Amino acid sequence: MKTLHFAVNAAALGTPVADAALERAAAILRSGGLVALPTETVYGLGANALDREAVERIFAAKSRPAWDPVIVHIADALMLDGLVEAIPESAQRLIDAFWPGPLTLLLSRTRAVPDVVTAGRPLVGVRMPSHPVALDLIRRSGVPVAAPSANRFGHISPTTAAHVLRDLDGRIDAIVDAGPASYGVESTVLDPAQCPVMIYRPGAVTAEQIEHVAGAVKIYQADDALRHIPEEALPSPGVGIRHYAPKARLVLVEAAGKDLGSCIAEAACAEQGERLGIMLPAGIDVPPEIPGAQLYPWGNWDALQTLARGLYAGLRALDGDGCTVILCPLPPAQGLGVAVRDRLRKAGTKKGEYGLGER
């Protein structure tokens, strides 16, 4: 299969070039094909969410197990009709506050939604992305679009079209390239009907923001059993233990109030003989004990949005440099840092953590 590449400038929607590209991509979606599309979080691999065979092609292209549900993307509130049975008041408050945007709501699905989308569960994850190209493409297609991240299952999520092609070139029909994603981590996934509101996956909308709108929240803690193949479908997209992982062994560094540079140096010394890569925050000097390490300039340690935006790009860059071990400090567990820590812990699961008292 040849993967078509459509470049679309988000600032030039409505031009003949953009219209032609998006019409071709929309036609592929309507016909049951697979199109990778940009969103504000990461690139997604889209198919008609109401077409069982089309969604099954997503799972085949990604080598994604059937027990892991996917998220459905819509372009307007009218698309909820036929997807969900009802919208609770708590969900409507969140919709009013955060849609379009990086928030996924788990809602009771209708019978029109194929089991493959929800892994047989009664709730379907739905969100309305804020990326103008994604919205335009979904509107043109006229169908809700199921779209997990556009990468091979378990691998690092893609934030550029180049990342997508590295994993899926020749396995999907087309990609719509609109440049880098702005957030860099996936949407927040929550169940608004639970009390307190259950956040299954921390993401670009923070727990503090959600609490301000919907009241008390709780963040889901995955059972250790999810380190292995689960016996039943996962309760939500994004809760599997092993996700977002580089090929290299990822070692997480927790400073815990200590000097971050010293903690990185100590962790590096424990990895002698490895081809070492470091996700290095701005202002942290390269430890002299580790000459030759590959460094990824991760951004200001106090700028959590910058850290989130560069996370997957940095891990992919160091993987591409042939690093066998990547050291990555964990940002503070506040705001967007909670989502970054969640992704890093899932990427580093069973691969070692330094300074955390566990392995």
C-alpha cells in the first residue's frame, strides 16, 4: 500500500490546495480507509467510527490488541446524536468548559457504535478536537472518526507527520500533515458520571482545571495485573501499563528536592558501557562524568507545557540516535506535570527507575 501524503496549512484552510487535500482525505474515510490526522495533542489514526471493518483496520495497522478501546472524534455537538444515549449534566458542564479541546468523556454508547470501538464496554470515549484541520476533515467526512494515536501499539506517540510515517508508512492509506502538535501529550480521559469524577488518563486538561468545573476528582491507579495481557477489556483508553515506550531502556530520575544535575550524573554513572541519551532540561549542566552522551535539549524545567510538547519528540530523537539507555528526569507532580509523569512511568515500566525506591 502506498501512503498518500497531504500537506495542509492550518492557516490556509479554505484555499483550493487545502480543500482538494481534505476532500481526498475525507473520501478515504467515508470509503472505509485509514487516514492519519493532526490533532492538538498527538497525531491520530482515523477511520469511520461507525464502520466495524474500518475500525478493525486501525487495530491491524497498529498491531493493537482488541482489549484496548479507542476514542471517537467529532466535529460538532450534532455528531453526538447516534453515538451516545444521553449527556449527563456533569458531562455537559465539562463540554461547555473544554470542547473543542483535549478532553475525552466516557459516555453511554448507542448500539450504532461497534463493539470493536469500546472493546465491548458500555461506555464510548468521545472528544471534539480543537485543531482546525482535524475539525475540517471530520466535518467533510460526515462521520465520527475513531482515532487512537498514529503509531505502532506501545510505541512512542507521534507529534509530527514524520513520526507517523516512521511507524505506519505503507500500512495506512493517507496522512494529513499540518505540522507539529501543540500540546504533545494525549487528551485527558474521564468518566463524568462517577463521584468523584474519575480521571482514567491524565492529559492536557489538568485535574485542577477539571475540579474547578466538575468538583472533586480522583485519578485512576492501574492494577499491577495490567503489566500483563489483561483478561478483560480495559475500562478506558490509555490505562494500559505499557505505552509510549522507546526501544531504549528508559530510566527515570526523581530529584525529590535534591540537585537535579547531581541526580542525573549519579544515574548516568550506574549505566556505564551503555550508549547513553539524556532528556536534559535547560539550565542543567552536562555532568562531566558522562562524556559522549547524546543530549536532547528538553526546555525550561519550570515550563511544563514546553516539557510536554517536547517529550515524545525527544524520546524519538534519542532512540533514532541509537541510544540503548535514556535518562529522563520526572517533572513535579502538578498541573501538566502529572500527565508527563504518567507517560514516562508507562514508558519506563519494568525498565528501571532511579531514585524512586522501586524497579
